[in-house]
Amino acid sequence: MALRRFLLISTLSMLVLYGLSIVVSTAVYRGFGLDKQLDTGSRASDLAFGALGASAVVYNRAPLVQNGPQVILVGSSNFQHYSAKAIASEMPGVNASNMAVDGSNLEDFELVVNLAYEALPTLSSGKRTFVFGLWYGDFFAGDGVGHEALNSELTRYGLYQKVEDDSAILKIPRSTLPVAVAVLRPLIVMQRGWETITGVSTAVAKDIVGQAHPPEIDLAAQDQAASLGDTEKRELIERRSAAGTQVGDDILAKLMPIAKRISDAGDRLVLVDLPLPRWHAEAVPAAADYSRRKQAYFVALLRLPGVYYVDMEGSATDGDFYDSVHLRPRVCIGLAHRLGRVLGGLPGRGETSTSPLRASVRPTAPKE
């Protein structure tokens, strides 16, 4: 009898403590403004969900649940710091979200779009604009760190059965997903804390034995970092070239079903070619291959209602990059403002765009 009473009291105490942890974690979540903004490149999202962005994309889709006009960015790490707030500031009355995931490719973009539609209200159909930030690296076959992270987050707590054909199979009723995520929030916070502790411990251990380790993300340092030297450029060109000299036709072809899904829903899709350093774009064979072979695919895509193309390849100078792909964060903010203005000036959905709609975005001082 005493044992049963002890077990009952212990169970009730644990439930009370977990309930309190839900309240506290929810308060922190709202304190960071995460209930109003999904932006995988923001500092708040990095602190709560990690810099990769996969956890935020899976567990922070509540800001998508609104009936007003929305812009949703999808891409990899070189699109993460195109600030959602900056884009929204150029489009009054429009909510903007950034669902870019570090290390993802086009196949993962389809999964992210499917996850977005899982959260978007049916009544908001026709008011959403998806924006894909593209570069040739998105069109290589194979699962990268972004795919692995998305798959891990989707299946970690049993909400999803598995990822199959770029879709996640939900194991609970869709209507109960927000409640389930709120209940899991303490575990998500604990997981993030454990990842931080593990990362710091690993870095300290490697420092002790004299091994190199990836530096922590420091946006201010990325803004102030010196431009790459000739030796570093050669090494990066060799590394990029070794990854492949051609993009995959089968990957390029995957754009069509994604675009059709968005178009058929009454929404818009904007394909944006992102800038690369000139020394990179001119020296890596796959970059030239992408520029040449994308044309036929894009022409077909632009025949779909609500699909547009924006060329931002020449919107940055070599000095605006801190490595071979990534722009300095302050430059990303400036380009996000300009992209927001371009998006605000796009034709209505009833007007198709059968030729590239080029953005008149030139390298100028970024807006802070």
C-alpha cells in the first residue's frame, strides 16, 4: 500500500513539474518572439532551436497559422540570413518567414514546402508566396546534413512515422499538432541544451589535444572577417569542383512537381538565383553547367500560373562574401530589403511570366 502511494505521489509530482516546465518553456518561447516569427537565421531561433534550422522548421511552424498574406523563404544556409523581418518591412500587411535549412538541397525544399502546407490554414490559399533561394549546389544528388537533421527532428519524438518521397507521415491528427508541440517544448529545450553542452565539451577536448574544430557562429565576426586570400580561394575552388562538375537533370526536374503543387494551390512561387563570388562562379564547372542547363527547365516552370524568376546573381561584390558561398550577414539584410521590394512589385497571380523576370538589384551599400 505504501509503495503504491509513493508511486502515485511520485507520478503526480513529476506531472506537476513537467506541467510547470511547459509553462516556463512557453514563456521563454514567447519572450523570444518565436510565437510570432519563424526565421531560421535569427539569433532567437539559433538559441532556441539551433543554427541548422531543422528543429525550428519542424517545431516552430505556429507563426504560419494565419490567414493573411505570407512570404515563405526556402533554401539552404546561404539563404538563412535573408532576414524575414527585413522582407516584411518592405511589404506592409505581409508576414514573412524564413524556413531555410543549412545543408539542404532541392529534395529537402520539397519536404519543407510540404511541412509548411501542413501548418498553413486552408482559408489562406492564394495569399502565400514561396521564395526559393537557389544556387548550383542545391542540384546535386545525395542526402546532406540538412536532410539528416530534418529526418532526425521529424522522428525524434514519435510525431512522424518516417520521411518518404519527400513527405513526412504524421502519426497524430493534424489538428492536434500545435498542442503536441507545446507539450514537447521542454524536451526540445533540453535537447538544445544538451547539444550546446556536447558541442562546448567537444570543442574544449579538441583544444586540449590540439585538434581543430569548427568555430562558433559569430555574425559580427563574419561581417568583419578579412576577404579570402588567393590560396584560400584555390583550395575552396578545388573542394567545390571535387563535389561534381555537373548538376543533376533529375534534380532540376524535381522543380516542376514542387512548382505545380504550389501553383495548383493558388499560391505563388518565386525562383531566386542567389549571388556567388565571381572568382567562384567563373572557376567551378558545375556553376557554369547550372547556368546553362537551368534555362530549359525554368522556361517550362514560368509557364505555370503564379511562377516567377528573379536574378540576383550580380547583386553582390566579391568583398561582400566571407567564404565561397556565404554573404556577410549585414549584406544579407540589405539584399533582403531589396528582395522584399522586388516581391512587392511582382505581377498578380493571373499574369504568367514566360521569360526571366530579372531584378534590377545592383551592388550598393546595404541597408542596415
